[in-house]
Amino acid sequence: MIIERTVWDGLDAVLLQTETVRLVAVTAVGPRIAWFSKPEGENLLYWDRDAVRRGEWRLYGGHRVWLTRPLADESEDAYMPDNDPCAVTLLADGMDACAPASPTRRVARGLRVRALPDGSVSVVTYARNDGDMLFSCGLWAPTCVPATRPIEIPLGCGDATTTWDVVHLAIPRVFAGNVTRLDDECVVIRDNTMILIPAGRCVKRCVRGEQGIVRLRCEGFAFQKETRFQPDARYPLRGCNLAAFIGEGNWMAELETYGGERAVKPGETLAHEEIWRLTDDA
């Protein structure tokens, strides 16, 4: 295993490489994961440091630490601040990077990455309340990928013996300058799996996915993000814990998971874990 500080795209970063994966987390702005692949493979993540700006804020791409707010699923608090240099701690099996607390909200965003014995990677996003007042939020973990491959979300509980199973789907029709179609033929459901196929149009679908899986279908393998579904959690978008997004003109796509929203007391940390794995079952 290799864990070392490095420079990537001109930015301070940390490299984590094992026998199964290569991961680069940018710590100069973020924190962010900018690269994820097989050890000698191509980057599966979208990255462009100059592509999208909103005032002084830059998207960059990769995997980020965003927040949802109760009754305001997408707000200024979702994105900012996440362009600041991070404090970095190297661990025996990974790294931790935490950005300074917001000067107004006094909430710090962090990312902890650890290699697991089975070849997968634990990716924990967290928000820490450094203030002396309450804050409320949920963790939003979007991962930018090139919009060149299908995205899949298994639906239902996945238990063939269940006697009760309901699928909840939410469609953001107009949001953040985007407009989607309700009857978009690039969204299909096959074998209890929802598939988003890039077709040049903006599309987003959010689901209550009890299996907690969203994956990118690649050539001969899949990049899969897994998160534990919590039945009693207050998820955003009226109960959605998973989402997939494709931008207009296929400029990029996202694999998204959400954590439950709740009050975060002063000094408390709210965390949300994903397991990243590269599967061979194409």
C-alpha cells in the first residue's frame, strides 16, 4: 500500500494506492477526491478545474463534501465553502482532510478515506459544528464522472422473500437552472434496476433505494458506491437516499448518495459513509 503526499494538477494532494485501486484526494481545495481507478487504469472521475464557476467558487469535479438543509435540498450551504486548503492527517490505511469552518455557519467539512481488507475503500464525508449554536443538515456525497456510461440504481429492498416492498421515486423537474423531462426515454427500468443512459439532455432521478447502491457501468467492470440505508433517517427530497444526474449536453454526470438530516449540536460531528468498490461482474 502507498499513502503519500503528492501534487496533482498543480494542487496539493494525497495518493492512496493498493493492489486494487488508485485514489488521489486533492487537499489544496476541498477536500475532494479527484482520481479513482484501477492501479493502472484511466480515471473514472470527471475533473476540470476551469469548467464551472459561480462567482469565485469553482466546481472542479471529482467527489465532494456537500450538505443538504432541511426543507431546502439545494441551497448556498450545499456547495460553499469547499474551495479552501485543508488540514491533512495521514493514517496507517488512508488519510483525513478537513477544511476550515465556514466563517458564517462555523461548520467544517471533512473527508476520511481508508483502504479496506477486501480491496474496497471506505469514503466518509463529515460535517463538524465548530460553533456554539445548533446547525441542521445532512451529508450529500456527489461524485462527478464523465457522462459517457450508463448509471444504474437497483430498486426495491432486494429481498426475494419479502411480503411488502414499495419504491419511492422523486423527479426534480426544475432546479438550479436545469429543466428535465418527466417522460425522458433515456431513463429505463430493467430487472428492477433504474438505468440512466447519456443522451445529451439534462436528467436527474432520486430514489429511496434500500439496497443503497449506485453504480457506473464500465467496460468489463463497474464502479459501485454503497451506503447503508437507515429506515428511520430523515432523508432529503421526501425520503431519497440515492440519486443520479446527467448534465445538459453530457458535460458530466453524478453518482449521488445522501445521509439523513438532523440537528448537529455544538462540537458534534455528522458523518456519512460510502464503500467504493470496482466489481468484475459486467
